[in-house]
Amino acid sequence: MKAALVVFLKEVTENLRDRKTVLNALVLGPLLGPVLFAVMMGFIINKQLDSAEKPLALPVIGAEHAPNLVAWLGQQGVQVQPAPADGEAAIREREARAVLVIPASFGEHWRKGETAQVQVLFDSSDQEGRTPKARVSALLQAYSQQQASLRIAARGLHPALLSPLAVADRDLASSQQRAGQLLGFLPYLLVLGAFLGGMYLAIDTTAGERERQSLEPLLANPASRAQIVLGKLGATFGFAMASMMLSLVAFSFAFQYIDLERLGMRIDFDLGLILRAGLLMVPLVMCFAALQTIVAAYAKSYREAQTYLSLLMLVPMLPSIILMVNPMKGELWMSAVPLLSQNVLVMALARGEVVALAEFALSFGATLALAVVLAWVAVRIYHREQLAVSA
Amino acid sequence: MIEVRDLHKAFGKVKAVDGVGFRAADGQITGLLGPNGAGKTTSLRMLYTLMRPDRGQVLVDGIDAAVDPAGVRRRLGVLPDSRGLYKRLTSRENIRYFGQLHGMDDALIARRTDALANALEMGDIIDRRTEGFSQGQRVKTAIARALVHDPRNVILDEPTNGLDVMSTRAMRRFLLQQRAEGRCVLFSSHIMQEVAALCDRIVIIARGQVVAEGTPDELRAQTGEENLEDAFVKAIGTEEGLMA
């Protein structure tokens, strides 16, 4: 095992001296995910809070036909605005998010005690229009209820007649679980950090070493090829792991600056979570280091290796996408599937749920087994004659 | 001592080596001479176990390369055709890396490095990073790296390729010194003058086969040519690819 250690130390030393690798693997790689996440989250939170808390501006067409209704809306904090020239055009041009139209016949129907109709114009394809529209509809509904109660009371009946059923919602999700939905991409971003962290070493130690014509002299040494490959794999794994742990720490910092409390959410991204998630990812990072080494060793040149590895980066996205589109309840068999298990379990950890030791061990063991197989394949590749002979 | 018996190696339908056999004795410089593409590099690659021969046997100090490849590599110092250095490491670190891979301890590596740096006249570059080295400086580092473990047998594939006159002369002095120390030196070249100037024995390879073998005098006698150059041409059967 001594030769493997020698190779490992040499690869680490050499790559730590390369500013580009250090910058990419240990600075940009780990920061990419958290920064992307923080910016996106900040943006979404601001948007949601804005539209929910801002005073609602509502252009009203035909306000003169229902002065009572308009006055009531004003009391509810709605900024009633004068009618635009063309209500539909105002919606299409996104000058207004919702427009209330009161027809001329409103007053007549109202006085007769019939159902009077109003229209709310909106555009359901406009993201920012949804909240204002919902708020207008809710207000109009409330007004309708209130007026109904008054009419019933005027006839000497009890207003409760109008609501035989009262519905009370109780949300059982903890504030940390609610935040879980925001974390759907956390596992992928972690994998991405590890991937970027190991990529440069995987290429440099294989395709790069061959392109620089130093592989043949290296293989003329008595050290076995298995030891040489393991040393190289170890260096790639080391960088990938360092990159991912830095990524986790950066996430922990990012979450301190995202104001989740205002959304009624909470994320405890503490040291315990960092360590547990990090440990869970160890065998997966091994798999990727081996996979990257295999692919890079097959490539004929540095550039070719870069192309292949960039494509390979899309693979770990699959479980994240599947789980986003089709959220599955965590079941034990999932823990046996590498990549999927890390997705499910890291998410569970982030949601503050208890991960059973059996699930943890199953995930670790199954993924470790895959890593061993992949490392064995990498060693086999290094026994191929064509590998050593530079083009 | 290096002994090669009836080596064969084909890449697809191309027979790169088709029955090469020779001996290189201790305390002698043996030259593998042949035109480009004659099969010299492939023969050497089988010798230092980078490739497995389809047929034939390689013995280094009596150890069979097919049985104990690591043992063979331990007894060889190899300067292959490709001799890239690690440019973010210093010359000394490049040498130390190979010493460590041979399982040597730090003190021994340091002693050997100093001795080789002395012999190869590389005192001014030994602690510089190898990025930006001249061709001559690179070859010196590569040789020191290959010989750090003090091997009894030295194999060099076209060692003077790309070197200027001064470096070539330094290289020749170095090879003669290795011979004086009793090592078995085997090197390949396509440059006839070089082989003629250095070698005790010459093995001429053409089209994957040994076409002539012996001391320069024996070669002259075998071919019936007075001039060594004419003897080479006659042995190979063509002048193609012989000139540098």
C-alpha cells in the first residue's frame, strides 16, 4: 500500500500547486451551488412576500354602479384605481395584474335581491398575477358572505343557516419540514460540488498524465498498476470530498442569511447535519471519483476527457429531477440504490427527520459496494496495453 | 544482463516485432540499431514489461518477465521513448517520486540524487521546477529519475533524440561511465554514427527482425564491407530511414 500513498501524496502536492485546479476545485466548485441557491431563494422569498404584503392596487371599471362595494374594498386596504381605457389590454400589457369590472346592470340586480355579477380580469399565465387575483376573489367572496348574512338577518333568520359547514385547516408540517420542499436540489448541488472538485484531478492524473507523456515512465516502476490507480483515485476522491464538505459549510452559511422565518420555515443547517450528510456522501463521492477516472482514462486526450466528464455531470441530476416531478415516499428499498438513496436521505436529514440506522447503513454499504466495483474496473483499464502507449 | 529470446508482437495484422532475440552483457554497451519503424521501441517496451509479447521470452538477470514483471522492473532503469516530467514539481521532486516508488528511503534517495546530479552536471537546475526546461535539461532529469534506484541494467530508447551537440556529448560520457561501473547498458538509435562511436556490440533490427549482430569488427566481416556504414546498409537491405 506504500506505493499508493506515494502516488496519492504526489498527485495532491502537484495539484495544490496548480492555481487553476485549486480555484476550480476548492473555491468555485464548492461556492457555485450555495451561491446559486441563496440568490434564487432570496429572489423567490422577496417576490412572495412582496405580493402578499403590498397594498393591493385594483383598477375598477364601472365603479359608479356599485359605490358601496367599492367603498368597502377601500376600507379593506385596497387601493381602488380609476378605470383604464381598455381593461383587457391593461391585463395583456401587464399594466394591471387584476381588473374588477362592474356591469351597468349591477345596481338593478342588487336592489331586486338577485345575484349580481362582477368580473375579475386576470391572466393565469402571469406568475405575479396569481396572488393579486386570489386576494381580489377572496375579498369579493367575503363581501358576498357579509351581505348574505345581512339579508338573512333582515328576514329574521340566523346567519348560521348560510354556513352549515365550517372548515378549519390545521397544517401538521413542522416549519423545518415545510422548508424541505425548498431543498429538493440540495443533494444534486452537493453531488455537483463533489463532481467539480474531483474532475480536474481525474483528468490530470489520467488523460493529462498520458498527454504529457509521463505515464510510460511511471509504469516502468515496480509499483503495481493497482497501487498506482488507487493512489490516483485517492487523490481525486480527496479533492472531491474537500470540495463537497466546503460546499456543505457554504450552504450552512447561506442559510443563515436567507430569511426563511418570514415564510414560516426553518432549516437547522448545523454541524451535526454537515457531518451526517458528509458521511452519507462518502461512498457516493468514491463512486464518482472512480467513474471519472474510468471515463477520463478511456479518453484519448485531455480535451476529450473534459467533454465526456461534462456530459457525465448530467447523470446525477436524474434522481433529483425524478423526485421533483414525482415525489416518492421514502421506502427501505430506496436506501439500497446508490444516488437515489443519498437524494432521499440527505433530504430527510435536511427536513429534520430521523434517519434510521438501517437506512443509513444500507445506503452506505450498497454505494460502497458499487464504488469497489468501479475502482476494480479502473484498475482493469490500467492493465490495458493501449493505455500506456501515448498517441 | 538482459536476454531476449524470439520475441513476437503484432498489432492487428501488422507484425511489429517478428522474432527478435539478442543478449546484452554486463559491463558492455549494446546498441539496438535500425531504421524508424523497425520495431526497436516495441521490443524495448516488451523488455520493460509495458507490453506482453505474443510469443518469446525476456530474461533480466535471469528473472523471467512473464513470471515476475515487478522484479524485472526493479532491476531496470528505463528511459522510454516518452519521457514527460511533472512540470509543477522540481527536478529533485521528480527524481524523489520515482525513488519512493522503488521503495527507497529518503536518505538513500538524497544520496543517489546528489550523485546523479553530479554525474549529469545538473547542479543549477536540480531545485528548479521543470516547467520551461530545455530539451537537454528535461532528458537529464528523466535519466536521473530512471536511474535513482541504482539499477544494474539501463535501457534507453533513443536517448539523444532532440539533443544538441553538447548535450549529446555529455550523454555519451554518461553512458561510458555507466559501462565503467559494470552496468549492462542497452540503447536504441537510428543514428549509425552514434552507435558506432559507443557500442561494444551492435544488434541491427529491420522489419521486426534481427538482421545482423556482433561487434563492429564482426559486422564488417559478416557483410564483407570495409566501411561500417556500408555494412549497415547491406545488413538492412535499404538506405531508407537510416539517416537522422
